[in-house]
Amino acid sequence: MKFCAVKQYFDDENNNNITSGASTTMIPLPNVESHPLAILITYCKKHLKIKANNADNKKETEKEMEQYEQELLKKVMPQELTELILAANYLNFKEALDFFCRAVASAIQNKSIEFVRKFFGLESDFELGEEEKLREEFAWSFEGVDED
Amino acid sequence: MADSRRKKPKYPKTQRLTLMADPSQSESSEEKAVGGVDRISDLPDCVLIHIVSFLPFNQTILTSLLSTRWKPLWTYVPILDIRNNYFPRVSRVLRLLQLKAPCIQTFRMLYNYSVNPYQLDRLVSTVTTPNLKVFDLRIHSTENYWKLSPSILSCKSLVVLKLAWKIDFHPLLSSSLSFQLPRLKILRFKRISFRNCNSLTRLLSACPVLEQLSLKVVSFPKDVCLKIWVPTLKLLRITNARFWFRFESEFPVVGYKYEIDAPSLEYFEFGGPLGDIIFLGKLDNLIEARLHIWSIENDESLYDLGLEMKLERIFNLLVPLNKLKFLSFSYSARECRGFGSFCSMFQNLVRLDFTFNNRNWDVLQALLRVAPNLRVLFFKRSYDYHRCHHWSPAHVEEHNQLCSSEPPKDPNALSSHLTTFYFRGYSGIENEVEFVKFILKESRLLKTMTVEVEVESYMSEEGVLEKLSTFPRSSSTCLLTVK
């Protein structure tokens, strides 16, 4: 069970002596929206399927998984990635979390600070002059950054 | 289940001016700021750090400019990897390390400056914390060597140690300091010279759980035997670059006597001129071996070192490996004397990748005789000779006549389990045709035979397919393909 949070829920349920025959248990997931959840479920199923198909060959598994991930990224809007990360984090789904974090990192790689702030919806709350000081100190890191 | 927006999006600083100048445009600018809703701040710090950890090093630092919350996050990223083309000055690296050091688990650096021992020592001692797991340092300087500082060899948490190039072990390891690497599992040396072999042996004895040892282009004095005695070792790789001999080296070049005692060994790889390799004890757990043996002809220095190609050496190397399942074997040399036969069987051998060159049929014959359970035979032509020395086909034939080597003919030699045969580099000369005929005739269970025609032989695929299809075969289910 990849969704560790859900698994935990089931474990807790069993401890409370709820009949294991109940097939449609409602599990409340207040912090997960339906759209990211759907994507995560598809991702999970695909992952397990690929793993089962290529039980012996680890390289094949990785290759197929990469191809699937590339396809998935084309369909998902960059802004949705944040939602997906939140969902994966809440569900404690490690592989998806790694994947989406990597995707976000490549989306913000080589981009200017302003772009990244816009992307995340962040606001700079530095004190006056603090940001300039930091920029100066780390001026050498700015090489290789795209213009917005 | 949509969450209601908890906070209204605030206009980013850079857009305030447009807002004041033209109020009617304010809505469109809000729409333009896609991702205006700040959801990322709902994530816990550890996830944000995880995102930052996938960025290249210099960009992780930039994230500190995003907001006050993001300012310290980069210092918690457990990886410090400065191997790419971007070289900060070492003094900067040191300063950054002061901030980050306690959290670093993986440290990888390509040091491309002239060696400054003081700086390097400080670097190593700052990075060596109880959290450090991976240490990978390559010193590409063209000048001096750096004497390895002792702190890294007493790092109790270290799991992976990779050192390359201009690093000198000797003074350190000949001192009376004691070393402890109780968690070290992977050890890789590249282009390191050991002035005497005791240093390496001593280091190995300080690693009680070592699982992988990789010696790439490592040299030690000739006539000295390098002892690799590691009971927990699962992977051993000893490889040499073809042109290593042409490099200048301060240390006397290249001994090739190994004494290996590694009863848990599962994977063994060897590449280079073959000296004397002795295995102490049995290798009952061996699964795979890759042997790529070559020699430099017309190089007197090799003869000096006692490294001329001797078939006995190959024989002695193969005998202790007889428990393995997968063998990949190639050797190129001009010598062709009788090989002899193995007295013990290679019962578990399931797949054999053999690189042939018209002179090593004897070895192939000997192997096939003792591998009754062989299922897959991957047969590849070696390109060393005929390409490098530009021999004409006539010359090749002439040379082949001189060697009394013939393709296997003994029907008992071929495994009755062979299911797959792959031939890469088929050029239609007599020996090859004989061999293919032989395989078709003797393998009763053969399912697929694929022949890849050598591009320069100007044979057509159809022609080859036609010819090969005429050969008698004992397997009724064999699929013959020519590419």
C-alpha cells in the first residue's frame, strides 16, 4: 500500500474492531482535492503495474517509469504540481513525492528569483536592504540564470 | 472538497507600479500572476528542502532570496555536489561549508585547481562530521599530489568513499595511526598509485563491512603482490585503461599480482593485461564475472614486467570461477597455443558472452565442454586486430592458417539446453560458417538464432539467411533471423 496515510487509517480501523468485511469504507481526506488525488491514484497503479511487469529487470522498470513520467508532466500544468506535492505529502506517498519535487525543481531551475516567486505565489518579506545584501553576497551564484 | 482560499493573493512587489498607474489593468495583472495562490507555504520545511535538494548547488543558494522562510532552507540540504563546470573558489566553498557542514551527508567535489594542501585539509576536516555518508573527491590538478588527511579515514559514519587522481596515501598509511571505517561499504579508487601494497591492505582491514571494491587504473610496484583479503566483499572490479602505460608516473609502474580472498564474492570484473591472479579459497557465491583481457603487442616493457599473454594465466583465472552463472569473456592477443581442458565443470553457467577473434576457439571449446547447462550464447567478433592494424582479408586468412585453432566440432561439447544463440559480426569466413553449422546441428532445444552481419563484409542479409537456412538443424522450433 503506497499511500501510507491510508494504510495507517486501515490499521487503526482494525484496531478498533471494525469488521474487515466492510468493502466500502469512507476515508476522509480533508487536505486532498479530488483532481490531484485522481492523478496520484493513476500514478500509483501505473507504478505497480510496471514494477510487476518487469520484476527481474530493474533497468527496464526505470526506463518505462521515466517514459510514463515524461508523458504525465506534459499533461500537468506547472501550477498543479504544488497541489500534487501537497497531496502526495499528506498521503505519505514517497515515490510520487520524489517525482513531483523533482519536477518542480526542474520547472524553477535556471529561472530568476522573480519568476520563482510568481510561480509559487510567494511574497518577499525581507526587510529593507536585507535582500540587496544577500544578492551581493551570493552574486556569483547568479551566473547561468535565465532572464525572465 | 475544495479548500476555500485562506488568504487573498497579494500583488507581487514588481507589479505595484502598474496598479497605481492604471487601475483598470489590475485584474488582468492578477490573472497574469498565475500561481498567485500561495499553496507552497502549506508544505512543511522538510518538503521544501526536498525540492531545493534537486537543484544544482549554486541555485540552491539562490532560493535563500525567495523569502525569509526560504532563507535558511538551503543550508539543510544534505547534498553538496560541486562537480559540474561551475567552480566556486575554494575559499567560498569553505565559507559555505561552515554554514552547511553539520547537515551534509553527501559530499562530491571535483578539485580543479593547483593543490593547496592547507585548504584541502580544512575542507576535509570541516566536512567530516558524524553525518557524512558519501565522500567523493577527485583532484584534477596537473601538479602536485595531495597527502590524504587522516580525518576521513576515521569517519565512523562513512558509507561510500571515492578518491581519484592526485592523492597520495603513503605517508599516512605507513604511520602508526589507527583507522576505522566501521560502516564503509563502497570503496572506489581511480588513478591512484600505491607505493607499496601494505597501505591498501591496511586500509582494507579497517573496513569490516566492505561490500564493493573498485580499483580503476591503480598502480603498484611490480613484483609485489596486492592482497585483497575481505571476507564481506561482494563486488570486486579491477580495470586498467589501455594507455595507462604511456602516462608518466612517479611511482614504478604496474605490478599485476593479486591475491584475493573473498569467499562472499558475487561479481568479479577484470580488465587489462593479465598478470597472476590467485584466488584463495572457493568462490561459492559467485554469480557473474566479466573478463576483458588485452595486451599491448610490440611493447617490450610489457615483456619486462612478465605480462606477455600466457594462456596458462587465463586458464588459472577461469578455473576458480566455475560456480558462476554469467560469464562475459574477451581477450585479444596474437598468441595461440593449445589451451587444454578444464577438469571441473561449470555447472551453473547459463549465459556466456564470448568475444572471439579466430585465435581463441580453443578457449571457447574448453568452456563449452564443461558447461552442460548453458542456455544463451552471445558470440561477438572482436575488432581489435583487423581494424586497428588494417589487415586485408587475405592477410587475415593467412594468419589464421598459422594458428591451428579450429571451431568446436565435438558434439558432446555443446550443451543440450542451449536455447538462444546470437552472433554479432558475422563475416562469412570459413570458421564462422562451420561454427554456425555446428550450433544448428547440435542444439536440440534451440529457439532463436540471430545473426548480425558484419557491415563491411558486403554480404546481403537475404543471401546469408538463404545460406544458413540450408543447414540441417535438429531443433524443430528454431527461429533464424539475420540482421
